Amino acid sequence: MTTKVKKIVGGVVHELPNDFRDAIISDAKVLALWEDITPLARNEWICWVDSAKKSETRDRRIKVGLSKMHSGMRRPCCWVGCIHRTKQA
């Protein structure tokens, strides 16, 4: 028996990591927002999660990100943004 994995889009520069994807699809409201936001906004969420240096920080960012998206926030707050899409990375 194979498990079907729901395909959802990632960001402009970053691929959507499996742990973050699984968390997003676990909440229908978050998934609806994720599919509605721009590719740049998705990229910033992914980069914000991926930029964590410790696994505890990454896990916390996924939890916080889901909570913020669940309440309607479309981009991570209080973060400079993804440096990977600028010339000054």
C-alpha cells in the first residue's frame, strides 16, 4: 500500500521541506492561505523556517508559522526577509 502525498507549491527560490509541507497540509485553513499567497510570500515562510540553526528553533518556527497563517498572516513578521533573492546574500 502506498501513501499518496499531497503536492503543494513551494517558493521562488526555496523548495518546500517535507516537515513544513506536512504541517501546512494538516490544517485546512493554513493550506487555503498557503495556496492563496504569492510565491514570494511562500518563499519567505520557507526561508524563515529553513534559516533556523537549531532543530528546536525550526520546530518552534513551524508551530508559530502555522499559528500565524491560521490567523491570516501572509508573511513572517519582524524578519528581514529572504536574503537569497537579493544581490547581497
